[in-house]
Amino acid sequence: MKKFLINAFSALLVALLPAEAAIARTYPDALAKAGKHPIVIFIYGANYDKVGQKAHEEFVKKNKIAPYIKQATFLEMPLYQQPNEREKKDMEKRLGNKRLPGGIWSYPCLAIVDSGGNLRAVVQKPEEMKDPEVALAALKVHLDNYYKQEKILERARKAKGDRKADHLLEAADIDIAMPGNVLGKNADGDTGLGNRVGYDPTALVEALQIMSFDEANAHVRKMMAQGGFSKLQRQMMMAAYAGHLRRGGEKKQTASKERLRALYTEMRNIDPKSTYGAYAEGALVIWVEGGTLTEEAVPAEINRVGTTPDDGDSSGRSSGDSSGSGSGGGSGRTAMGDTRISGDDAGAEDDDFADSEPDDEGDDF
Amino acid sequence: MSARLIQLLAGSFLFFCIGVTVFPVLFPTKVEKKVTTVARTETVIKRDHQVDDWETEEADEDDAAWQEEPEDTTPDRRIASQDDETFDEEDVPIDPKQNVVPEARVHAQFTSALGEMRRFAPALEKQEAENYKNDEFKAADWADPEKIYFSLTDRILNKLGKLDETTIMRKLQEPAFRLDLARITLIRKAGSQALRGVCTRPKGKEMLASLTSDLNWMTNLLHSGPTKKMDQALCYLETLYGLVGEQEMSNPVTRRIATTTALEFAREGWNENDMTARFKYYNDSWKEGKLNVALDNLQYWETRVVTGCKQPGDGAGSWGGPRNLAWHRDNVRLPMEQYLGAECQLEYRLRNVAGDSVFSSEYLAPIWKYVNFTTGWAYREIGGVCGALSHYATYSALAAGLPAATMGEPGHCAYAMRIGNEWHRGNSIYWQHSLHKTFWGEHEWGYLILTQKLYEERFKTLSADIMVAMADFLTARRKMKAAFTCYEIAVKTQPNNWPALKRYAAYLKFKAPEDKEKWMTLHDAVMDGMGKNHYHAAATMLARYVYPNLAPLIKDRAKLNKMYSGLFNHFKDWGANRWDIAPILNAQISTCTTDDDKRAYLKESLRVLMRRPDYSGAVLTWGLGYISQLPEGDGKIQEDFTNMLVQAMGRTGASKKDIDETWATLGEAIHAAAKNKERRTFQAIGKLAHRKCKKKFNKKGPRVKGFSGRVVSATAWIDTATTIGDMSQCCLHWGVLQRFGGVMPGKFEGKAGLTIGMEKKCDITGVVCVSTEEKLKNDRPFYIETSDDGMNWYRAAPNGVISGNQIRFDLKKSNVSGKYVRMLREGDKYEPGIAGFYVYGAPQRN
């Protein structure tokens, strides 16, 4: 009886979601209703996870999610561990003949799915999901990005050739997953879009292995100049290139610390908040400064900017293109905290082409 | 003058007599020392002549102790710590009625006892719900554990009266009696001195009083798996008791987490700080409702798998530290079923995007701070190989409070995960699993399943465990007859009880090593009990603990061979998982004392095992391996064995129905021949497979433009560096050397590649390798090395020329020779399939 009342109350609250939000009872129903709008699925462990049950209470039963859904379709999806017959039937009813998209790492979560069943974004981090306010703020960002990306994709659908590719690249730069294989389907040869889709970090590492430092530099800079790569991909290229110089190898000395400093700084400044921004910063500490990473803040000195006069440009702009996104995010506010020292950070952001300090270790540059 | 002289002489004599009398009184030690020293050893005396002051010093020390400490005539009351491997009998009078080995009993003679034990199990379940408590021994009493021990032994023996099995079983049904027995068991396992040590800790006495007044707690502490280093476990438990206090410790889940953590950390020898951190992680997470609710209902043994997970230290690189567990708990929250496969959250990367190998410290080095020194998080960001992937999935489940364990496979890391009551393999590619978390030190999969099945029958197993505890007590009190009875009832009650069987076998060896009937009864008990479902464990139990004792007692060799082959006749298939039969066959053949015995044994074993498709390949593999390890001698036994094995292979079926089994059997055998570098056997099996299973081979081989000379590799053995999991296709490796070609996996990395061993040393004019890949990678060169002995290798120039799917090595002008040839590649790992490998040239005359 108690369960019945709770369910009835819950159903009532869900029914009270704002009028523009569509409520779906099943996943196929949600996919059918969604149209151009996203589906927001609240997925939680219903019979094994107290955290999930608490989140369900907060997000759904207390109806805190309602103001954020707006035109999206909302679906509540309980997951059962070792389900009994009743629970199995409930799951079957909710999923119909569909499967939830892969790529979700943890529950409870708020999954944003399009009408094609593509997972576009997930709010799943514990620090987000433990607080509805934080989670819903993150959800809002994703939903805004969704509409922004869809708008560009719509333009791409209408465009052809290079313009279409440009629109697709612009859409892909938005911090939300692209639907299905839309990039792959439209990627063609050595275009920027083709570069982005076809990028293979392992292949680059292997290709660099047998190159001299000069050849490696030319190879990486040429790739970057071709354009189309995401910030993450450009950081990966820099990691491969710097790694090659750091290790040296047969008939090759390792590059000088100043050279490495320049490369890792450049790599970090592409996007300091990303994983590879942090990687670059860690590399500066241990491989340039010879320090160790501790739980203490990274010493500010490591942010001194090295320079790479003959290295080229990792901004991601195609040659001749001055309107690209550039080496964004070089604010000095990094994934490991603010490590700038005043006076140096201007160089860190903009001055990739300043004179380098003398390189007395005699590397190939 | 003469009178004066007489007076002087008399005076001197008197003085001498007084001196002789008084001296020993005044200087007793010195004199006694001398006497003692002289009396003790001749060596000492000799040394006395050699080194003047040596004897005195040594003797002083020795004798001072000997003389100044009066002999302690009171019996030593200390109770020594008792492990599961030995039997410690106390210094008590022997009751003649109990000092006999009871006759071996057949199964029917246990009917009444087993009926009683069947009723005992539900009684235990019912009584657990009632949770019997008795606080007879207060905190202060534990300062003198010997006093408690001796008062309890008297009480128990008085209650048991004549020590007949009916009385024993009736008494064991009384909770108060069982609690007394548990207290005794605890004192014996920890040792009384160690208990005194526990009592000196701040909450020691209080914890002991609380623990020993609670039958459920005591039962779970003593009977939820191994109890190695109980003294340390009690110290750890005291720490946790002090940490949370009596009230929180009375919560069943907190108590379970604390007890299992203490038991496992003591058993593994891990330190107290890590133990406390692990306990806090699970206890706090549980209190905060962050763990999977399945943890709430785990048994103690299951909880030990969780709280005792490996790598307890905190920080970068550790999986079991609280920081990493907390990260997994919060970031990989899944229903139980989805942890199996959670490794898919990580990218598989042998090198990171910077090109650093996963096996180097540089791989994750720059990222540690970003991920707050959290191992799972680091690998999720950067990717990893099998080890990281398997640990990631395993520790995600463990962090949620679900049983799981990583396990090794040849050159690979996989994991085991429990869903419901079933264990599943994750990221597994081979049948050889070596679990990293075990209870009995047995790492194979079969034992995991055995452990699961054993404890699933919780109260049946508990009743047997209590009976073993009773037997151990009776052993200590020298009640041999009753002890035998209790051990035998225990192993009959729960035939899957590996530790109980092991303990009984050890006792039998200790007390009645030559009682053939008893060993035969144990043999049959293992076959009929554990041997019904748990083949590997049953075979190992026999090979390790029964055969070495039973075999010398059976004089009829034929009968013994029948018993050995009967083992495999008894098994339906591989059981829970394939297992390595070689140790069992080695144990059996090791009981053969002559070469004729060995021949007879092999003949009988092949007769039985070659009829069993599951085992036939394995027995051939074993046989080939056995031959290769035999000392050279006159080579007769090797030849006989080889002939017997080849004949046995020849008898394998070639009909449509049998062909797949024959193919798999021969595949396994040819793989063993290649690994043993047995060229003749390799060729014999290859030809046999070609004759029997012709359809499995290609009709036409690859088109190859050769070099001068003939193909000298056709009669060689060939081996690949790849670890082969499924050996059923290995006869195609032989095909790789033949004109019609074959298939084998290639793996080129460093000095790992493709190796052949030819019949004779040859002058080599060229080599052609044909791949199954249409277009081979050509960014790195392939090259050839040759050797005369298979140990010392020399690189031949020039490197291979890659064209499409072929690599050609033109060695005409290189003056290359060797008996062994291998093809290698520079650069990173590359694994193209191989369809043909042909060495051209001519055999040398000498």
C-alpha cells in the first residue's frame, strides 16, 4: 500500500512537469515524441543503490528537474540488479525493443539522447549528481549546447562541399557529442573534416619513431597546418612530438629542456583545462624542471614560457586562415590550478614565436 | 726432629683435609662447573686444552644458568599457537582406550552419524537467528587465558563422558557447548601468550570478553575461511574495536566488515595503517549508503573477498587503497551485471599518445596530479592494456562491495566477477586462470567454484567445520580414537570441504601412515564426494595427499595403475574449467619405481585417456613433455614412450564423427612438440594429421618464387612467439612449412618472432615468408637470424624485401648457415598471420 501511494504520488509529480515538457513512459515512446528536441533520461539504480534512490527522490519525486526540461522529452528509467519477475516486466515495458545507448559510465545520471537514439551528453559525475542544483546547471549547459549544435548541423545539412565541411567542424567543436557517424559519412580525403575523422594518435607515434627531429617537426607542423583537428587532437600531436624528442633514441640525443619546455607549454596552452593540458603541465614539472608531482600546488616557476621559433604553429588554423579558434584557453588557469607568474603569462598565451633561449644541448633544432 | 716432622706432616695433612673439605663449600661453582663441563662433552674438554680461558667462560655462562635457576617442576601452561598444518599434542596422560586407530568404516557405517549431522545443519541455522550469548568470562578473566583454557577443557571432557560419537554430536548441538569449544579453538589458534599480548592493548580485554561471549561472532571469526595468524587478527580487531566502540561494533555489518578486514590483513601480512584505512573505507561507505546493497547480505567469507582485496596501500599505482576505491565507488556506479565488461570504459593502449610504453613509469607520470594520484582515474584518462583494464573492472565491483578478483592468464590479465552466486570470467582469453585472491593458496578456477559451492551450503559446511574443531581439540588432548571419528564424520558430512580433507589426510599420515584400509577409504571418499563435480580439486587432493601415502602400500602394480586410470574414467569432462592434468600424471608416474612400471603405467593411462576426447590432447602433451625431461640414459625408455604416444595418436578416429576431436587432440600434441623442440614428433604428428584430417588443410599453397637449392625447412619444427589459447588448429602450423601452406599467428616484437629448427645444419640461400595479410606493413624491416645451437644467434644481411603479402630474403651472397632460423622485425609489436615459411638451401654433410 505504501509503495502504491509513493508511486502514485511520484506519477502525480511527474505529471505536474511544465506543460511544454513531454513525458514519456517508455523509451520507444520518448524516441517517437522527441522530434528535433532532445530526450532527457533520468537513469538510476532502483533496487540496489541508495544513492540512486536518493537522487530519484530529489530529482524526480521532488520535481526539481521540471524547470530544466522545457521542450525536451523526459523519461524516467529505473535499472534493476538481478531483477525479479515484476522488475523484469517493468524493464521490458520501459525499453520495448530498444536498448539504451552505450557510453554511460555511472548511475544515477541524466542522459541527453536525440531522437535517433544517439547519446549526446551525460551528467554523471558524482560531484554533479549529488546536488540537483549542480546537476541541473550542467544539464542546462548540455541542452543549450545541443540546440546550438543542432542549429549548425541544420545549416550543414543545407550546405554543400567545403561549406558543409566547415559547418560540421564548427558543430563538432561544441562540447557535446555529434550524432552518430555524421562526421565520418561526410569526411572526404585530405580535407579538414577528413583529418579530424581519420586522426590516429598511435599511427602518429609510430610514424615519428623513425624520423629525425627535423623530420618529426616538419611532419607534425605540416599536419597541424592542414587544419581540421580538434584541440584534443592537437594536444595529442604535441604529446607525440614532444615524447619523441624527450626519449631521443637511436642516433638521436634527447632534446634540450628548453626545447621541451617550449613544446609542453605550447601543448598546454592549446587547452589548459583538458586532460592533455594537465598532462603537459605535469610534463613541465617532471621532465623539464626535474621535480616530482605531489599533492601540493604546482610551483609557479614551471610556467615560464619557452619558445619555439622554428617549430611552427599548433593553433589549429589552416595556413592562411586567421579566423580559426586559435590556441584557446591559454589563460594560465590550468587543470591543476593557477600556475601563472605575472609577466610571463602573456607570453604563454600569445607569444609562441618569441626568441628561444640558447639551446646548449645541441638537439636537432 | 722426627716427632716434629710427624707433627708437621700431620698438620699439613690436616690442613689438606680441611682444605679439601672446605674448598668445595667456599667455591662450589667452580668445582661443579669443571665437573659438569667435563661430563657434558669431550669436545669441550679438548678445547679446554687448546684455549685456556675459552672453556671457563663458556662453562660459566652455561652452568650459571643451569645452577642458578632452579628447575621448574610445574608443567608449562602456555598454549602454543596452532596452525592448520601441524598437530600439537598436549602433555596429558594417554587414555589407553583412546589410544587406538579405529577401523576404517565404509560409507554405510556412517549412516546414523550423517543423519545426525543432517539435523545439525538446520539447528545451527535456527540457533544463529537466536544469537546465543554468554558472558561468563569477563574482561579481567582474559588476563589469564591459560586458566580459561584448562577450565574449559575439563568442562568439555566431563560433558563428553565416554567420547562416543553420539554424545559428541548431541553435545555439539548445544550452543553453550559450542561456545566453549569456540573459546578453546580461539585460544589454541592464537596461542595464550599472544592473547596476553592482546590483553595489554587498550581495549584488548574488553574486546576479547565481548567477542568470546557471542557465539555468532566467534563462529564467523573461526569458520569463514582460513585463520592464519589469528594472533595478529585479534590485535587488528582490537584496533577496530577501539576505533568504533562496542556499540557500533555490535552492528552486524560493521562487525562483519571489521572482522573480515582484520582476518584478511593478518593473513596477508599487511600493515595496521592500511588495515584501518580499508575498514574505514568500507564501514563509512556502508554507513553513508554508498555501497551496493548486495553487501548487506554477504556472508563472512564473501566479505573477506571484498575487504581483503589486494594492493591495500594508498596512492599512485595502487588499486586497493581507499582513495582509489572511493573514486571507483563514486564514478563507476553500476548494477552488478554491468561491472562485468566495465573495462570497456578504458581505451586499450600499449603506448600512450606520447609514445611511452604502458610498462614504463613515464606512461602515467605527468597525469598523476591531475587525477589526484588515483589509479583508476589515471587509466581512464590515458588508457591501458589488459592489466589496467581488468583491474579497473575488478576494483569497480570491489569498491561497491561486490566480490571480484583479478587473475593471471599466460601473458595476459583477466578477472573473475560474481553475479548472484555465479562466477564469471571477464576479459579472459585463455583457459589457464590463476586467481590473485584465494583462500587455500590454490589459484585455479576450479577452486573458486569449489569455494563458492562449499560456502553456499553454509550450515552444512559449518557443521563439518565445527566437527573438525572438535577433532582438533581431541587431538590436542590425545584422544586419538575420538579424533579420528570426528575427522571422518566431518569429511563425510561435507565432502567438498578442502581444508577438512587436507587436515584429515595430515592426521592420518601422522597417526596411521601405513593403514592401507584407511587410505583407501579416504581415496574412495574423495572420488565419491569431491570427485563428483570438482574434478581438479579431487585429482589434486589424491595426487598431493593420498597417492604418496597409499601407493607404497599397494603391492599389485596393475591394481595401482587401474586405480590411477580410474580417476579419469570417473570424470565426465573437464568440470568447471579445463585444468592442467600434468601434475596429477606426474604424481602418479612418480610412484613407479622401475622403467617397466612406468611403461605399464603409460600404457594403461593412454588406454583410458585416449578414449576421452577432453583429455586425449592433454595426455599426449604431458607425455611429450615427460619424455623431453627424462635423463638421457640409453634412450630406450624415451623411444618406447615416443612409440607408445605415436601409436596412441594413430589410433585416434578419422571418421566424420571423430574428425574434429582427432584434429583438436593432434593440434594440442603438435603444439607441445613444437614447444619441446621435438622435430621428429612434430613432423610425425603433422603427417598423421594430414593423413587423417586432409580436409582441414589447404589443397593448394601460395605461389612462391623460390631460391636455389631445395626447401630444407619442410621437415623442421616451427614455433611462434604468440601464446596460443585454443590449440585445436595447431596442425596447420605444420602446414606452414609445407607446399600447400597453413596458418599460424605471428608475433614480432624485439627478439620474439618465428623460429624453426631443422633436421641438420644447412647452407641457406634464401627465405620466403608468406603472410595471410594481403599487404604487410613495410615501415620497419624484417630480418633473419641463424644459429647452430638455438642459443647463440647471428643476424644475416640483407633484410627482407616486403612485397604485398610476401617477405623475401635473398641470402645467396651472404654465406649464411645454421640449424635454426628465426625471422624477426624491428620496431613495435606486429602480429600478422603466417601462411607459409620456406627456407631454401642445402643440408651440410657433417
